[in-house]
Amino acid sequence: MTTANSNYRDEFKSVIQKLIDSPDNQHEQLTNFIGNEFVASEKCMDSVNPATGKPWIKIPNGTAVEVDNAVAAAKEAFKTWKNTTVQQRSALLNKVANLVEEFNDEIAILESRDQGKPIGLAKVMDIPRCVQNFRDFANAALYSLSTSKILEQPTGKCVNYVKHDPVGVAGLISPWNLPLYLLSFKLAPALVAGNTVVCKPSEMTSVTAWVLMHAFKLVGFPAGVVNMVIGEGRSAGQRLVDHPDVHLISFTGSTLIGKKIQEDSAKLNKKVSLEMGGKNPGIVYSNYRKSDIVTIARSSFLNQGEICLCTSRLFVQRPILEDFLTSYVEEAKKFTVGDPTSQVQIGAMNSKVHFEKVKKYIEIAKSEGGTILCGGVKEISNGCEDGYFIAPTVIVGLPDSSQVMTDEIFGPVVCITPFDTAEEVIERANSTSYGLSATVWSANTDELLNTANELRAGTVWCNTWLARELSMPFGGCKQSGTGREGLHDSLHFYSDAKTVCVNLASKY
Ligand code: NAD
């Protein structure tokens, strides 16, 4: 195992600081990371700051050959990495966690500039969660997977134990909404289980992943254990999926791409985990606690509504509809929208394409007879004139069959509709092709639990949102996903269980 350089903190700091100091430096160019080397890509492209609408850095547009090189490095490194002890791997991951934690606030600046979210949010959510992912998996893996049983037979006893072998080279493909948070949720379990990896972060948000690669190298990860190719999904991502030496694909992103990856991976019988889109319902019963309106609104608008778990359809029991709408719109208007470097709650939509998509759905809502109670495009000054801002948008008057009520919009847009009975609302909430998460709001425990019981979703929150113990299974039903992530589920996914049976009576 390589010993970490005692000056690595300073080196890590200077990598981050150089990026922070060059907000408009289009000459700064990121690289791929292959075999512990930062390697220039044959092709590159601009990465745009969504708050200004201007390119701020150049990033690789990784080619198939570059992916092949990264996979070759990972394949070679696997020969020795798989034989390291879990204690060694865990210790290295904890060092990564410590290093990222030390520069939490600086990395948050980069996450915000690249993604569009407020710096304040990245500081308290994205980067701390990345640290927690590394730490929790590093520690849990030490104790989680071992099991053994004694088998008693007339001829003597056998001991059966389960060895969890790493799968091999893991391809990790992540989206742009929670860049470091979600990539680390794959990296930590994959590595601690003994796999080597090739990461393909979203081409919209690759900067903090590139910073993270420095952390791996600096703390002493052996060459080839962690590799990254930055680039477009259709080229770099697709090659990773099609590569015969990549044995496992962990994907988080849209349902459309996830289903394609599932099809392509099936040809090589790869292990696949898919975390995909959602159209999450929230159900508000008449007796809900009024102070929960703050959390209900937050569940729709946090991170510009760009969280797969955000509520986008709110079903409100008819007797309280008018009061609820008044309070909810009041709450929605309280969200400050603007330059993500300032003290705002809502920053910019991640890209122009995404901005246009969300705007299009607001237009469709109008054309389908919906009423926009608040929100829409927001003009921001002071350098953000060309940025992509949308204020919390509340729509009423749409039928459940509307495209706006069934398609994933993935922005700060929520449709509110009345319901009468529990039976009715459960059927309507379950009526889309998605099944990622749901929220239920009621003062009546039976009502909460009966509703939670009937909802087809991977996670149901009752009188809360986004609170999740990391060891619990996480994932989607129906078109929202295949498989589960979480402490135990991820460790199982990133390993192949092998049962070994030893005859204790054998004498040779
Ligand atoms: P996306 O599917 O467009 O891209 C996700 C990743 O896949 C990116 O890295 C992209 O480059 C890559 N990719 C694209 N085409 C590919 C291909 N042919 N082969 C291999 N890789 C390819 O998704 P997005 O727009 O980046 O992210 C938003 C989506 O992610 C939303 O649908 C959201 O619901 C979903 N999401 C789901 C979860 C979850 O846990 N279920 C979490 C976050 C985001």
C-alpha cells in the first residue's frame, strides 16, 4: 500500500483553490484520471456555469479509447486490490472522508458553480453527505457481511461460511443533480468491497468528481483502483456499459437511459443497479399539522426541485383545499431565488436544455387548462442575467392524465389537486409509471400507516421528508429503478457471495 504524502492537504487545497480562483477561466482544462495519472483527453468541451449561462471551464469529452485505457488500468489493479484486507480499504476511505471534510466549504463553492445550487445548500447537504458516505461504508464493511453456520450431519460437522468476493471492475455512472453526493454513494461501497472502478460522472457536473480523484491519489490509493473518464453519456458512458471487462454497472439517472443500459448490459449478463426517475406524490389529509407546510413546500423545491425524491404531485383532502393553497403559495413565495453564491434558497436550473424543458412543462400546463398560482421564469441581475432561474411554481386545475401530472419534470414545479377518500387518493397516487418515493401528512397514525402500506414506492415518508437512515434500503419500484442501495444492499450488490463448506471431521 502506498504511503500518503504528508503534504497532501496543502496539495489538495491548492487544486481546489486554483479552480475557485478561476471562475471564468476557460483555459483551465480538466483531465481524465487513469492509473493515478491525470491524462488529457483527445477531445474537450465547455462546462457552463448555470447561474451566468457562460462557460467557465473546459472538460474532457472522453473517447472509447480513453474508456478502454481506464478499464485496462482498473482490470490490472483488481489483481492486487481484491486481496487487500477490508481494514486496509476502510482506512483509505476514511482518509478520503477526512480530507473532503476538511475542505467542505471550498468544495461546496465548486459544486455550486458547476451545478447551479446555492453554495449554502452544498455546504450543508452535498459535501457532508459525501463525507458520510465514505465514512459509513468504510466502517460498516468491517462488520457487515460475515456469516457462518455449523452444519450437523451423522458423519460429522461442517462449517459453512460466506465469503463476499468483489465483482471486478465496476462502472459507476452518475447524474448532475447531486454530483458528489451520488457518485460517492457508489464509490464508497464499490471500493470497500474490493472492486476497482471507472467513474463516468455527468458531463454537466464533473468538476467536484475531478477534485475527488486528487483525494484518492493523495491519500495513497494504488494506481488503477479508481479511474474516471469525463464525457458524454452516448460515447464515454455507452462504452463503459458495452465494455466486456466491466462486470457491473451502477447507474443513477433518467428512466430512459436506465432502461437502455439495462438492455445493453443484459447482452453481457452484467450486474446492474438502476436508480431512475420519479413523479412523487404527496398526500395531505385534512388533519395534517399546519406547521408541516414548511416541510411540504421544501419537499417540492429544495435543490430547485432537482432531487429525484422531490414531491411533484400534491393531493390535498377537499375540505382543507382552499386554506392549504393559500398557505402553500405563501410558503412557495418565501423561497428566495437568485445568484447561488449569495444567501438564496433556490439557485439556477442545471443547464439551458433543462431550463427549457421545465419552461415547456409550465406552458403545457397552461395549454391544458391549468392555472399557475405562482412562479415561472425569474429574471436575476448582477451577472446572472443569462442564468437559468425558475421560481417555485404552483399549478392547479389539471387532470391526473395531464402530461404535467405524469411526466417527470425535475424542477421547482408542483401540481396540486383535491381528493376525497383514502382509497381514491391511493389509487391516484399509484397511477403513474413511477414508484420512487411518496409523502403522507396526517395526525392520525392509522391513516398514515394504512396509506404508506398501500403506496407503491421505494420510500414513504410520514410527516417528514428526506430523513433517511443510511443503512435502510433505497431505490424505486416500477419504472423508478431496479435494485436497492444502502449500507447492506450496496455491499451485497458490489460483491458476489460465495458459500464455502469445510468438513471439520476430515482427516488426511
Ligand atoms: P441522464 O440519464 O441523462 O444521465 C445520467 C448519466 O448517464 C450521465 O452521466 C450521462 O452522461 C449518462 N448517460 C447518458 N446516456 C448514456 C448511455 N447511453 N450510456 C451510458 N451512460 C449514459 O440523467 P440526468 O439528466 O443526468 O439526471 C436526471 C435524472 O436522474 C432524473 O430522471 C432523476 O430522477 C434521476 N435521478 C434518480 C435518482 C434516484 O436515486 N432514483 C437520483 C438522482 C437523479
